[in-house]
Amino acid sequence: MRHNKAINHLGRKSGHRKALLANMAASLILNKRIQTTVAKAKALKTYVEPLITKSKEDSTHSRRVVFSYLKNKEAVTELFRTVAPKIADRPGGYTRVLKTGFRQGDGADMALIELVDFNEAALASAPKAAKKTTRRSSKKAVEAAPAAEAPAAE
């Protein structure tokens, strides 16, 4: 049973785990996507998303707080200069974890973790301003449909 086990320790002592997550977070910010195991990707998601939220406010205090977690000047600069403006209007969910299969050597479940707003392929295929519909039909919608078709037929 895993009662009150809030975080995945990833089979490491706390210092090793903090260094691992800091390095992976810096790599994710600099490269916009990295490939790792599913367990590490899920742990990284909970580690990096509060930092991205903190980067929305560009102040000296927030930069110092983020640097205390990342320990990489280039990653902090990239986060505040390019990532933060692009995710400014997003209310959360800055990363996406995609499972990619199993590793050849030991069969570990692998995943790709990426920043959502930096995947050009997914952004290009996303529908632009889709019309919101509901399950329920209303009398107005039923009456408007034949009226809209009538002038087009003439």
C-alpha cells in the first residue's frame, strides 16, 4: 500500500533526486522536449510546472526562486525570455507526456515530455476557433437551420 506517499522517490536519495530533476528541467526548458522514462517524466511534470507558473511574473524575486530550483543561468534566461511570454495566457498544463513504447535494453516504459506551446506539428493540426456546440438541441437552432437553407436553395 502507498498511503501518504506523495512523491515518487525514483529509487534515489533526496540530493540525487533534486539534482536529477533540476538537470532534466533545465534540459526541457532549453530543448523544449526530452525523452525519458514515464516515471521520471511524471515527476518532472510536477517539478517544472510551478516554475513555469512562477516565470509569468518577471521580477528579481521570481528569477531567484526559479534559479534556486534550476541551478542553470541559461535555462532561467530562456524560461523568462521565450517560454513565459508564449504561455502567458495559459492557465496551467504547460507540459505534455506522450508514451513512446519500451526501451530496448531493459524494457522500461519510455515517454516524451514536451512544452505544449512549442510543438509546431500539434499547433498546425489544431482546429482554429472551433464552433462550440451542445448536445441539447434548442428550438432556435432547429428553426434557424431550415431558414438558413431556404435562401441558399433559391
